[in-house]
Amino acid sequence: MPIAKFEMGVGRIASIKIHFNNNSEGNKLTYHWNFGDGKESTKRNPSRNPNYS
């Protein structure tokens, strides 16, 4: 049974890059990140440069 574990960290302030770390456990996991701004990712550990306009 999968166990969900997620972390978020911010890179250097100048880059404003946000890193999402998926530490979930289990076999044959798939990933779907929805960032709430129309952007999505299927990567295990995506990074984003959010648009703060």
C-alpha cells in the first residue's frame, strides 16, 4: 500500500524556484502535480518558477 510523503523547499531567493520532493513509498507509483495555476507535472520531484504577477 502506498504511503504519501511530500516536502517543499525554496531555492535561493534570487531564483524563486520551488522544489517539490516526493518521498512516497510503494511500487508502480504515478505522479500528478497540479499547481493550481493551470500548470501540472507528472515528474516525481518537479521544480517550479511560479508567476507572481
